[in-house]
Amino acid sequence: MHTIGMKIAISVPEDVCVEIDKLAKERKTSRSRVITEAAREYIRKTESRRLIARLDKAYSEPESAEESARRRAMSAYQSRRMRGKRP
């Protein structure tokens, strides 16, 4: 059976290997599949944390005069629209 992907050799603690084997057996899948899914989940969570950190940084910076003016203009525009007036 040919698998698509790269073969790598890793060392894991014995207790982790036992848990991987248990999961693989319960799910009727391979160790490789269990490890791949765990790695994908770890990558997804790491990317989410990075995005949140970038957003936190962006929103923690003070608003520029231009951004403040745009925000006020958009607020006024939305208020007029909510009252049924044309912009």
C-alpha cells in the first residue's frame, strides 16, 4: 500500500505512544492518522493564537486622527440611514 506524504522518524515518550495506539485501535485507524490529526489541530490552534495576538496588538494601538474621523463619519451615516434619511 502506497501512502501519499512524507515519512519521518520521531521519538515520543512511551506513555504517549500507548495513548496513540489506544486511539488508533478505538478509531480503527493508523498511528500516522492519529498523529497527523493531532498535528493539524495543533497547527490550527497555533495559527488562531497568532491571529488573536495580531488583532490584540492592532486594537491596542491608539486610533489615528484619520481613523477617528472615518469612524465618526460612518457613525453619522449609519444614524441617518436608521432614521430613514438619504445620505
